[in-house]
Amino acid sequence: MKNQMVRAIIGLSLTLSIFSPAILAQNAQNPDNPSLGDLARQERERKKNQAPSKVVLTNDGGTTPSGQQPPLDAPQNPAGAARTSQVSPAHCLRILNTAVITYSSTFNLGFPTSLSALGPPKVQGTPPSQDSAGLIDEILASGAKGGYVFTYSAGKKDANGRVNTYTVRVDPLPPVAAGQKHYFTDESGVIRQENDKPANSSSAPFREDEASQHAESDVPVAITGNEEGAIGSLKALNVAEIEYLSTFNRGYSPDLKSLGGVRDPSNPSESAAGLIDIALASGKKFGYTFTYKVVSKIRNGVPATYELTARPDTYGQTGKSNYFTDQTGVIRVTQEDRVATAMDPSISEANAMREAQVNEGGAAGSQNTLKNEAGAIGSMRFLNTAETTYAATFNKGFSPDLKSLGESGPTLTESGAGMIDEALASGKKSGYTFTYTVVSKDANGAVTAYEFTARPDTYGKSGKSSYFTDQSGVIRATQEDRAATANDPPYSQ
């Protein structure tokens, strides 16, 4: 059976795993996509004798290249800079872990052999490849960002030439001040840290402090142990869904129960994949109820998209936040007593809104602007995912227009794919206007490249930022009153 499923994105900010039509076609024509299996399983035994990848450090402590605007979340004062230096490495490691899994599922070669292989192609417009996958930004691919050095080490290749293990060590650039943190992660996805010495696989797991939570973490400021557990469970479920998809080539799981059970490595079962624990498979854990829903299916009833929600069993007692995620991997949150949805802000966006409200005295106008901007960013991510799903479903390239991605009847069609809501398909949502442009087509008329822009309906009121994205999945932003372009810096949460 042809694999016509989109490879999902994990993690927040992400928008990093949108594939070119060439890669999608390659995956669709290969019925023998290897299983991720245990590659993302936590705390698996690591192979020894890993050789560090040689990385050329091309930027000064991760500063933005000359002539470019700094990221929107760049610190504006020394205090902010100190705080960012503690948080950014963990944020980057989350991006790297997601990119490495995406690389493995895209090129069927296991994990990359070097950090640079995850970076963008050197020549603009060149399709992603196993040597330049376009899954992380150029600065991170260079091995230095935010005042830290990132050292990626690939494990030895197995008999089939696949790399099945890796480590990433993150250390401060010299001069190293007392109290600076060091970080570590590997194929388990667990981020670990140490103070004043290099971190390793035995170091304590990383936990954001309150200052970090305000800045860009995945954890709300008013956190409880249950809420942290719920967030971790949703991350684990997203990883499990990717493993399930890649193992059985039958799309995502039909229900939570199928992700649980006892795994038999010699004979994996679609109804008992053994990818999550019994409690989570039952839908009850950490004082939360987890609900899984298949949103859409393609041919032969294969689940193509899904939604997961987490609600406190007793609102205000077992938790004060409701969470949502889907195949994009972005976790969204609301502190209202209701089910969270795809329209709620991501956790880091919600934290930014909360911080801005505090800094500006709770101004309603400012909060509405930030909410619109968060909605626009979320919509851009959703559109990229929809385009990838469209290309993988119909095997005719990306969509010809926004309308084709919109609502449909009981059956998905090329002109009514049912992958985005009616408002977004109209080009008007969250105080923004969304414009879709077909950039190029192949000899058969299939769309091979596209661009999306999002501009505030009223600059300064409905939004203060304009956004751009394309088939690379990278969202770019400008705070000038103009349309954003491919030359603007990447949006950074």
C-alpha cells in the first residue's frame, strides 16, 4: 500500500517538517518505509563509541546575521539577555529532537550523521535532501546559537547503514561565567542539565524555573504537578502517534487503546502497539482526562489527522488549564473551564500574552492584538500542515488555492479537501487577511512551490506583525507595515 500519510510535526514552534513534493512523492511510492519503532522510546539503551560531528561555528554566539532584524523575542535589555541564555538552549533542543525524528521518517536513513544535514539548502530554491533537509534554521545548523555551542554526535551505523542513536551536548561559549547551565539530550527526547559542568545522560532532567516559564517555555507560570504531567503526556502521545504511523503504515491510531498494551517486538500489533503506558491508554492520568479523536480519513479509512484534548477531572482542583494538540505537535492551552481547541494559543504564546498584559497594565487592546497575532501564527502553521496533507493525499502537488483546502462533503476531493475551516479558507480570520500564491508548477501542472502571507486588517490595532511562510514550513515575520517576505527573519517564539 502506498504511504500517502503526512509525517506529523512535534513540538511547539515547529513548522519545521513540511516536505517538498519530490520528497512526498518519494515517500508515497515507497511501501517499505522503515519503522521508527523504538527510535523515539524514552530511556532506551544507547550504543557506545559515538563520534562527534565536526561543526564550523559561523556566527558569534548565535547573534543574528548582519543586516537582518533580530527575532521578535530577542531580549531588549541585559536582564532579558541573561534569562534568554538559560531558556533558549532547551527550546533549541526541542526543535532538534523534532527535526531528527522528522529526518529519520523522511529519508529512511535513520538519524542524520551531522547537525549541518538538518540545515537549509545552501542554494535558495534547491529541494531538501539528506544532506540539507531544511528542518532547522541556518544558525542552529552551524552549531552556535544564543551564546551556546551545540555538539551533535551520531551513533555508529548498523548493518543496514542506519544511524539509530545520537546525542546533543550544549555548552556555553567562552568565557564561561559561574552558574551557567549545560544541557544534554539524545534519542530518548529527554533534556537534561547541569550547573557549571557538562551535562550527560545521567544528569537530572531539565525543569524550567519561573523566570523561564515567563519567557518561552512549554510550561505555564501557574503550573501544578498535574498540569506538567498532562503536558508531558500529550508530548508522549504525539511521539507515539508518529511511531504508530511509521510502524504499521496504516495512518495514525484509531484510538488511545491501540497505542497501549504489551509490545511484542517480533510481532507488533496495530491493536496493542505498546507505545504508551496502561494509565495513559485508558485516558486517565495526572488528574486529567485525555480524549482522542480521528478528525479525517483518506482512502480505505486510513486516519489522516487527529486531535487530542486534556481536561482536568475537577477544574480548579486537579488542574486549571485545558490542553489541545494534533498531528502538528503544537500544544495549545486555555485556562477557561472548557475544552481547548486548535484556535487557542500555544503555551509559549499564552505566556507571552500574559507577560505583555502584566507589563502593560492589563491593557485590553494590547491583549487582543497579541491574541490575533497568536491566531495568525497558528493559522499559518495549520495551513502548512494542510498543504502537506493535501499533497500527500492527492499526489498532485500542493493546492491550487485556499478554497480547495476548505470544507467538503462526506468525501474528500481536490476542490474540497476539508483540511481547514470555512473562515480560514475565505482568507479572513483573527483580524488578519491570508493570501495564497502559487509560485511554481511542474511539467504536469502540479504545484511545487507556494507562499502564504498574513497581514493585519488594521495595522496597529488588529495586529502589529505581518507573517510569511512557504513549503519550507518556516514562518517569517516583520513588524513593519508591509507584507512579510522570504527575506524576513524567522519568527521565534
